[in-house]
Amino acid sequence: MLRRIDSDTLRPGFALPGALRDDKGRVLVARGAVLTPELIERLGARLVSGIYAGPDWGGVSDSDRANDRRTTRRSAGQSTGSETPRSASAPKRAAAVPTTNENHASVSLLRVGMVISHNLYDEHGDFLLRAGSKITPRFLDLLSQRRIAFVRFQPATAKPAESARKTTRMSRRQQVIRQRSLSIAELTAEAKRGLAIHKQTSEHLGRFWEDLRRKGHPSTDDFQEVLTEFSTMLALDADLLATVVSLQRSLGEYVFDHCVNTALISMSVATQLAMSNDDVLGIGLGTLLHDLGMLRVPDNVRLKPGSLSVPEWEHVRRHPDFTADDLERVRRVPPLARTVAAQLHERIDGSGYPCGHKTTAVNRCSRLAAVADCYTAMVRERPYRPPMIPHDAVHEILLLGQRGKLDRELVRALLDTVSAFPIGSLVRLNSDRIARIVRANAGEHTRPVVAIVDEDGAPTDEVIDLSQNPDHSVVETLPA
């Protein structure tokens, strides 16, 4: 009979009284071996997902456990100041095997560099880290900030238990979002870090495209890693990625910056809707790659400052097919990501391209990505027009929903994510004071959270939640 071992006792210098086994009983480390830092590192994520003892471990008394703790401290160079050194030949015995829930693990067991073999979730069932990812100092800081003492782990194909009902999941997620919000100063600092990751991702897209252009066969591995980082940022604060997009300014190739922006807003909306982690990451990768085919459209068409002719427009409408052709040479693209990239420009009334599909033929994740794509395109400058004020862009998207071109439910989800006065917008309040939108309020689209700005337009510490202060309201949006 297998018993789970208290992994906290498996420290350098510990001699095994019995073999270490996996949950199937297979031997991982033989009996009598002395644990070294290298051996513990090779055990990696098994320290979290479970290491087991068989009958060869025998029983252990409370006095044995005390001796083991002292032995472990000495092996790590920590003196207790009172115990007498044990003989090197004295037998070392294991700590008692606790009866713990095998789906939970203490955060204290996580180590920097450890590769996680299971998806990690917090106690509410909210996603924290994708299977196959490495534990980083930043991730441990995130857990500390959220005061998470235990994590839940499940195979990558499993769904968290809390996701059984959408309504329950939605209510629980909204509660957690309110609890885990950063202060405005922390949100700003994290957004600046996010901007650096945004820039690196955009540059990597450029290298990825060059590899495709040279008929290479690139992999999505690096993108999967950065999307997991963005997902982790959403776990830290639900408004963080929308804040990054509000601060980003197109400095390089528009296509690359736009793809990253669309991925961030799509992932934010998908998280707001409490979609599964696989869907969030699939939408993120699909939107990150969706416009690469535009780079095969001639520059005199793609960058034309005026209206396109009918033949030129037909060339643009073919770019999703160009993207699909390119993705045939890309390794490790999940089916959902391919679907999103192929269908993002479709419209539920059949007026989109390249196939003119209607609602029933367009994947819901693709319809979500279409809403995010419209928003991020409208608020950025293009060769043929200046950028729209975010509030005006949201109004235009609402009209597209009313006209049956965009999914109304997903348009509402966008508003829940960025608000009717999107995050980053500069507004005038009815008190004549100038403020910047710093948070959205789901269900209160016209009453977001604002921060009064200083003379340079930077948010101050004076924050007003308009949903909780009915005497305050937005009366005008201002140019950025």
C-alpha cells in the first residue's frame, strides 16, 4: 500500500529508509540513496504532485520525526544550538507520511526552476500556471502577494472542480477579482513591466515571420511561454493586461503590435467570462498569429493612406488564407488557435471574410477574438485615419453588435473588461476635475474606477469608484 511522503523532509543529506515511488508504485529513487541537491532537482515537480512510500519504509515514531528535522537542519548548515551530533553510521529514518489531500500542495514546496507537470490553481479554482512551465521568482512573489499558502494541481486535460457550473464559476471569479486587485501604484508598476514583455513579444513575432518567409518551420513554444506569463499577470490583477494595452504606443510594425494587443484584450475578456485555461491560451495564441498573412499583402496596398480599390480590398480579404498557409509550417499550434486565426475576420451576419460564415459556423472563441480585434484596431492609428478615442471605439462596437455583426454577449463582456470609458481614457467629471480610468466595473459600464490626475496627466493616489459614489459621474471624454 502506498503512502504519500511529507516532501518537506526530503532535503539534501537525507538517507532513504525505503524507495521513493510515483503514484503507480514505480521506483524513482532506490532505498538507501542519500539525497543530493541534484537528485532533488531531478525529482522536480514530483515534489508537488506526489512522491510515495511503500511497505519498505515501515513505521516511524514522533521521536524519529524530531530527529529527522534536526538532521535536515544540520545538513542544510542550520544549527539548533543544543543537539548532540549523530554518528555518521547511525540510521536515518523518514518522517511520518501525512494523510493529506493529494490534489493540494503547500506553496513552501515550490522551488525556483522546478518544472510543473500539472496545471496549478488556487483554492478558488482560478488558474495560476500551465503544466510544463517553470517556477520563477516572479511567480512565487505573486503567490506571496495573494497570500496563497496552498495550490491545487490537476492534469492539463482536467478542469478545476469549481468550473462545473458557469454561473457559480462567474460569481466566484468576480469575488476573487475584487479581492486580488493591486493598488493603483502597484498596477502601474506591473503594467510597465508588462509593456516590456509586450515589446519583446512583438519583436519575437518579427523574427517568427522572417523564419516563415525563409520557408522555415518555427515552433510556438516561446509564444506559449509568454502567453502563460500574461495569464499569470491576469491572475495577479484582472485589469492588468487592459492597462498594458492602454499604455502601449505603436513604435514598430503595426501588424505585430496589433496582434499582441488583440491577444491581451482577448485573454482578458476570456478570463472575465471564466473560460477554461486551455481556451484562454488557445485564444491568445490564435490572436497572436492571426494577422501574419497581412505581411504577404503588398505594402502599397497594406499601407495605402486612402481608400482601397475593389481589387486591392479583395487582396486584403485573402490574408486569413495566407495566415492559414503559413501556419501549416508552424509546429505545435493547437486546433483552437488555428480556428481563431482562420475565423477572426468572420462576422455572425455572414458579411465577414474569407468564407462569409454566419453565427452557427463561427466558433465562440473566434467571435470573442473578433470583438477584441475590432476594438484594438480602432484605438490605434492607421495610415488612412487617426486613432479613435477609446470611448468612441466602444460606441462603434456597440453599434456593430446591434446591427448583428458582432456577438452581443461578447460585446457586453468587452465592456465588462474595459468599461464604456475604457481603461486609460482621460475624462472630465461632473465636478470639473480631470481623471483617468484605471479599472472597469463589470455590469457598471459607465461607472468605472477613476484616479484624479496631476498636471502631467499621471494618476494620483486619489481614487474614486464611481459605482460606489453616485454623486460623481463622467461628463466628457478627453483626448489622451
